[in-house]
Amino acid sequence: MARTSKTDARTANGSRRRKSGLFARLIYSLFTLMFLGILAGGAAFIYAQQILREKGPLQQTTSITIKRGMGAASIAAKLEKHGIISDARLFRIATLVNRKQHGSLKAGDYQFEAGVSMNEVLNKIQSGKILSYKVSLPEGWTTQMILDRLRTNEFLKGEITLDPAEGELLPDTYVFRRGDTRDDIIKRMMVAQTRLLDELWDTRAENLPVKTRKEVINLASIVEKETGVSTERPRVAAVFINRLKRKIRLQSDPTIIYGITGGKKKLDRPIYKKDINRKTAYNTYQIDGLPPTPIANPGRASIKAVLNPANTDDLFFVADGTGGHAFASTLKQHQKNVLKWRKIQKQRKAAEKSGKANKTDAPVPVTASQLPPPLKN
């Protein structure tokens, strides 16, 4: 019996050693597989990061629209279809990995430059850096002209339901996003003008003959139409301020034009003597003081010029042939300036007839009365 027990013990010990060895080999194999898996995962991660960072396949600047409700798979497929990214599946994985830190993909219009990396595409869409648009609404345009431009802008939507009065809008270049409405831009223009007046009102000069904000905008619209030279605006404003103080009619040619067209179109002809003598509510050759409404939408510089005009005694100005004006405080000096202007006009007409006129000899638009206005009316 004792011999049998020793044999059994040796057998049991051998069995345990075999089991122990098998377990060790199993553990070793598992660790080996894990190690290889980590290496493979690391290599795959490094490879994926390299693809995400490297230059993409896009050959030229391209814009696409990501609509609301599109999922990551649809967005990735669209990006790949347009040649913006090279691998839609990798993009989807990167989207899931980065979602917690950077958020989900956002709808909108996006523009991508040639060679943009997949990481850059992902960051742009997750941060919502959507494409913006601009609409330029020039200073001195009438409200009708501004509304017409907004109506024809293909990126704005909706009918215009607002009815802004002449002079209520602040011209500027406005940035917007696809989906913004035309009414949105109009509201922004109205608010911008109100804020500008709020900002400037307490800095206005003392003893101005224009007492209300509406009167300031009214006169600023005339200043706007009289000169395109920004440095002249305070001096042009001073001429009209001085005339109002002395109760001299403004005699501004642009008010004649507005009285004829109502601000709905341009006057594609010169101003005739009959136009000067024509009695309209806006013709400041025929009425005292300011016209009933502004004749355009003035810009910042013209509004500032009216609130803080130049400190001069000027009562007259006329075109000087350079695009600007010659100013005068007396009728005698103004008449001399008018004669100089008439001489320039004759020289230009003669050059046109002889065929020697060049681009610098182009006719100067009428911006101020070429006739010496009387001091009294």
C-alpha cells in the first residue's frame, strides 16, 4: 500500500506541474496577445492620426452645405463625395472620439481650401465656423435702392415686410449667414443708426440750428449727396449750418433731383434751369430750411460732420475740377470760383470735341449749385 501511495503522489505532482505550466503558458500567451494588440492599436492610432493630419485630396476651394438633421455618416459621405476627405469611415470614428470634447457636427455653409486636412475639416464643422456672406449698401443710397439690392441678394431669404422711411438706415457692409432674412438686415441697419446717434449725440457742437435727430439725419443726407470727398464733409456741413443760421436757402442740387425722382431712380440727365425753378416739396431753391424728409441714407462721416461741422464762415461752394469743391464766405469770391469752374468746363468740352479728352477729363457730377445763389430770398 505504501508503494502505491508514493506512485500516486508522484503522478499527482506531475499533473499539478503540467497544469501549472499550462496555466503559465496561457498567461504568457494572453500577455503576448495583449502586448501585440496594444502595439497594433498604437500603430493603428498613429497611422490614423497621420491620415487625419496629412494634406487632404481637395484640389480647389470648395463650398458645401450641411443641412440640419444630417448625421455623421451622411456628412462624412458627402465630404468624401466632394473630394474634401479621403476616408469617410475614419472621419466618422474621429467624430465620435472628439464629440465629448469638441461637440457634435453643426449645420451650415462651409468653405474648404485646397489640401485641407481631415482634422481641419472636423474642427471647422464641430466649431461651427460656417461661411458668411456680405452685402454692401453704399452711403448716399436711397431707401428704395437699398431695398432693391436686398431683394436681389440670393443668399438672403424672405419677403421684405418692413417699411423703413427715407434716412432711417445706416449704410455699411453687413455680414450675414445663409438663412438670415432681408428683414434681419433692415433691422440691423435701423439699430446701427440709432446706436450711432446715441453715441454721438452728447458730443455735438453747441448752438446747432438742427435740434432733433431727424433734422440731423435730414441735413446729413444732403451733405452725403453733395460730396464724395470725406475730408470735405465737415466743411460742406458748415456751409449749410451757416445758411440755416442766417436763414438763407440751402440751394442744394441733390434736393432738386430728389424732388423729381422721389428717390426711386437716378436722374440720367443734367439739371436744367426749369428744374431749379420747379416748385417741389424738396427743392431747396424754392423752399426755406430743410426738405420734409432726408433725400438719402447718410453714412457715419456725414452724420458726424453735421453734429460737428468745421468752424468756418463759408456760405458757398462749387466744383473745382478735381472732384472736390472751392469754398467761399463771400458772394464775390464765390463768383470767382464759379468762373474758374466754367473755364474748366469749356476746356473739357473743347477737348471732347477735338477727341483729346482722356479719362481724367471725364465730366464731374453736379454736386453743388454752379450759379451764385443770392444772400437773401
